[in-house]
Amino acid sequence: MTRRHVRSRRAAVVLAAVLAALVVGGLTAPAASAHAALLATTPADGEILARPPTAVTLTFGEPVGTGLGSLKVLSSQGARADTGQITTTGGGTVVHLALRPHLARGSYLVLWRVVSADSHPVSGTFTFSVGAVSPLATGHPGSAPGPGLILGATRFLGFGALLALGGGALFCLLLWPGGLRERAVRRVLVGAAGAELLAAIGALLVQGPYAAGLGLFHSLDGTLLSAVTGTRYGTATSTRIALSAVALGVAVAVRRLPDRSVALTLTVLAGGMAATWTAAGHGGAGELQPWAAALDFSHLLAVSAWTGGLLMLVLGLHGRWDDPVAARILPAWSRLATCAVVVLVVSGVFAGWRAVRGVDALASTPYGLLLIAKTSTVGLMLFLGLLGRTYVRRHQRSPAAPATAEDVDLLRRGVVNETGLAVVVLVVTAVLVQTVPAAEAYAPPHHGTSSAGPLRVQVDLLPARRGVNGLHVYTLGAGGRTVDVAEVAGQLVGADGTTVTVRPAHRSPGHYEDLGVVLPARGTWRLDLQIRTNDVDSYPTTQTITVR
């Protein structure tokens, strides 16, 4: 086997390892948590109504989509009690489901599944009764695991392809137009464009079953596909399909077109694809828009420039580190990589703060630990990049002192190791994107005690986060023993004056609970309770609670 064939085989192995690592990362990642949270329902969960309601209302913290979701109300016999008519108000944050007239006495089960602004489905159930409680029908929103796994694989295959295509094209445009005549470079660009196209098509087909909780055999369902294309996610993904198809055609026809024109065209197309990734994902939803979208887009471009450039150095130059081509490319690459790293660090710090919001969340959540691992690995990459930059600058200043074989070998190994670490970063990122953000996952329950006359009051609020919480109040007498009181009532008061009434019901000796406390915002809340021990005596107590 010739040396050229050995290098080509190594290039193929490296590229396959990158893509395989991304796919494995996607398949093994836990399901992502949508940003949308259910804040309140009407009727409330477990509420007993004297008269039948005309509709069920669900209020979310962010706009949600119902076109791919499922909302229905079941009677105790399992029959549909809703009309199927769904409307939204409040910019998509409030969902109304009309009910059939003259509902019979008994309990009803509400099953809901909606799609959040970041394209992830969120679901749940609650109940209400008319007149009296009766046995409930059984049911759940449902979710087939297959579409989620396939969607994860397509998402990260496409993400890896974007980095290779965008970074490789930019490298050729700014540093090495002649590199497009290299077979390895052409293979990388064609393969990346093709992988991006296939991943985008797969993502568009699978999103419908994923959002609706159906199996993979619904991927070609025309109704679901039509509903997907009408969403922000569908528009962004359809645009990416068109851009990647054009990019594939340009990459295939690279020999028939001027080098710089091809590199410029592919760079612009890859930039458009990066914008669709931002629009379809977390960067296009949530708080601090449009700054979050702009920085997410910048982050993608910076990562692409850095990692795609490393791929070109490893696969494109074939280890020719001491020839005139490398001597011309390496100084410019060092400057380009430095600029990319600056943008990457700035945008990454903002994205990390937006997803974490606190040191405690960083150290005690899976997302935070993954972010630490990613940051540490990037730090090693920066160290290796600094060594390479030192090498390049030293030989720039002393061109008369040629690099020794040891110097060249050290640089070669440094770049290869830096590329390997980039693969690790991509795998960690693949898992990170599918992990619940630390700011959402971190919600340490509140445990506090205070005095109420002769009693001690212990309060537990779980999980002490925006949305539905469970409030547990324990009244303690002499010796720390639980004692019953006549009534526990009060309210939670937010920093903006918002009040939430709480009426914990007696559950066991000295234990009172309210499992439907809905807190609409994060921040500091004051819990004011009134502990009535008998018909005459009543004692106030106050605790401060941090809601995340």
C-alpha cells in the first residue's frame, strides 16, 4: 500500500471517528427538558367544581405550539369530554380546550402535550371533578422513544458536518485556495455537505412523530409533515435542506469552478446553515433575545472556524508541516485561530451564564458538570494551540533558522492532539445540548424553621422553582413533637407584590400540605403563615424562600 493510500485511509478513519462520536453522543444523551413550564391550570388540579366548566385552560411560562401536540379530556368511563377545539391567547402562552356542554358529575382526566419554543415537547396530566369525585380513567400523554433517538443522531451528525464544511471552506477561502485541488479536502467538503443534507432531511421527517409522541412509522405522515413545516423549527430545517443541497452541488463541481469562488460560496452557505441551527434551537428561544441568538450564531461560527481549520491541517496537509505551503499557511492560521478563540470564549461565557446562572448550579447538576468537563477540555486545546502559536512566531522571527525535525514532529503531534480534543469537546457538547440546563434543573428545596407563639414551624417547599410546587408545614410543640392545630393558612408574596394564597390541608398529626402552589416567577418570596391553635389564639410566622 502506498503512502498516499495510507494517508487517505487515516483521513477517512479520523472523519468517521468524529461523526461516530457525535452520533454516539446523541444516542446516549438524556432527553432534553423544554424551557416551557406549566404555571397554572383552570380548573386547578384536583379542584371540585359545583358547575361544569366550559373549557380547560393551561398557562405556560413561554409560548407553546399545539399543532403537533395532543390535548384531550377523558371522563371516568374513558370517553372524550372535549370538543377538540383548541385556541391560544397571550401570545401562545395560554391554551384553551373547549369542553362538551353539560358534563356529568364525576372526575375528569386532562392529558396534555405541547411543543415548546425550542422544539422540544412537554407533557403532563391533571384532574378535576364536577360535583363529586369518582374513579378516574387511565391514560398518559405517551411518548415513543425511537423518534427522539433518531432525532438526536441527525442533530449531531448535522452539527458535526456544519463544523467541517464551514470551517474547511473558510480555511480554504482565507488561507489556502489551492487546497481545493487536494483530494482529501474535496472529500471532506463533499462528505460534510452530504451529511448535512441527509441529517436535515431526517430531522424534518422525525420531528413530527417526536413532538406528537408517535412511532417512527409516522415519519412520512403528510399531516404531521405539514404541521412541522409550519413551525419555526420546520422553516429553519427546510431552509437548511435547501442550503445544504446547493452546497453539495457546489462541492461536487469544485473542479469546474474557480477556487476562491467555491470557497466563498461554501462559506456563505455554511453561515446560512449556522443561522438555521440557531433559529431552530435553544439560541432562538428563551430569555435575552435577540442577544442570545446573535451570540449563539457567533459561537457556532467561531467553533466552526477553529475545529474545521484543525481538520484541514490534519487531513488536508497530509503532514507536510515543513514544506513552503505549510510555512505560508501556519502564521495566518495562528492569527485566525486566535480571533476564533476570542469570539468563542466571549460567546461561550454568555451561553454558560445563561444556562447556569449560579455557582451552586454549576457544581451540583449534570449540566454543570458537563460544562466543567467541556471547559477543561477547551482549556487543554488552548494550551496546545498556544504552543503551536509559539512555534510559528519563533520561526517567523528567525526564518534563517530552519525548523528541526524534532520541532516539526512536535508541531504535528500538537495539532493532531488538539484535533482529538476537539472531538472530545464535540461529544461533550452533544450530550450537553440534550441535558436539562442547570438554571432549569437546579432547584434546591427550601427547608426552614421559624417560631409561631409557643410552636416551632417547619416549612418544606419542593422543588422551590418556578411552576408547580408542594408546600409542607409541620407544627412542633414541646420536645419537637408534632402537634395538631386548628388551621394553617397564609400567602406567598413576591418581590413585585404578586401574592399566591396557600391553604395547607391536614394530612397527618402536625403535618399540613398544599401540593398545588404555583409560583409564576423566580426570585425571593416571603411566606406569611397564620397558625391558629384554637378559636381564640392565632400566631403569625414568616420565612424567606428563594425560588429558582
